[in-house]
Amino acid sequence: MALWPTEIKDTRTMPAATEPPRIDAKRILVVEDNELNMKLLNDVLEAHGYDVISTGRGEVAIEWAEQYRPDLILMDLQLPDLSGLEATQRLKANGETRGIPVIAVTAFAMAGDERRALDHGCDAYVAKPIVLREFLNLIADFIGEAPSARPA
């Protein structure tokens, strides 16, 4: 059953303040309104040792970026409440969140989209479908490998 954008719910809440944080975990905020894409990104990133929080809404992404300070944000450009470009502009205009790298991730890759994403503050651009190894390498370029991904 397909959900309308207004029915998309945040898939995960943050741990309680009393719960100890994961040591050395790199936290990634996934902003994706397609539940299947969100699950795929969450599963892949968690399997590679990253701590993942996710939402399907741009407004929530802005709040969570301020509150939880992820190491990286993966931003879908087509969101139901505001565009990923607008959310990125607001994050980059905020002194508390401007240093968080934002990678635009979109299925609607058209001529000029990459330039537009970069002009709006995105630090990189990835078109779907994602080539997994290249995608993980790009993430590692920005924030390093997750602890479990490092060789022993």
C-alpha cells in the first residue's frame, strides 16, 4: 500500500537522554520521504556501522540537525513539507548547523540539478539509483568510516 506524503511518519526517535551514546559512532541523518528508500539507506548505513536517524520531513530534519548534531545529512530534494533545497539553505544559514555536510540524494536528476543543489548549500550530489561502493566512499570522504567498518 502506497502512503500519501502526509502519512509518512518518522521511522525512529532519538534515544532517551539517559541512554549512553554509541562511542565513536558517526551519526547520519537521513531525510527521505519514500519509506522503501529510507529503509534501504538505513539498513545499508547501519550494516556499515553508522548510527542512523531518519525522517521524511524537512522541518523535522532542521530541528533534529540542531538538536542531535549529526556528522552528515543525506537530503532527498523532493519532500512533502518543504524542498530539500530549502531545508539545506536553512541549515547552512544557521550558525549551529552550517558546518554539517549535506549530500543531496535524488531520483529526479535533470540537467542543472546538481549545480542548483550545490548553489543551495549542498556539499555533494548523488543521483539515484545509488552505486553502493561509490556512495559509501563519498560518505567516508566527508565523515570517515564507521568504527565497525575499519580494519582490525
